[in-house]
Amino acid sequence: MKQKFKIYKHLGNVSNENNGWIKELNFISWDDREPVYDLRTWTEDHSDYGKGVTITQGEMKRLQELIKDIVV
């Protein structure tokens, strides 16, 4: 059974998969819980989604600190 979700803000696409799915970063609420940052694959119409990672606001701040020091 799929979870209920509400996307409050689409923050951007990370990549487009070869199978038509899109890896997205969103600010989203799952099952009426507090919204979190969420990175996962979605179908274009958001009718289905894959496994992903949810990140709280505090975790996102820490992740930003870690990423700024990465040299690509």
C-alpha cells in the first residue's frame, strides 16, 4: 500500500533515469507528518515512486556543511 504524500515544494531534478523515472529533491510530508527533505525517484506524473531518503531540516543543514567542503 502506497503512503499518502503532499509535495510542498519541488526543489529540483537531480537526474533523469533511462527508464523514464526522475530523481527529485522535494520538501514533502508523508502520511500527514512533519515535512522533510526527500530524495527519490518518481514517475513524471508523481503517480508512483521508488525508494528514497528523507532528511530532516537539522540533517539538511549538516549535509550542506559537509557538501560545501567537497571538491568535484
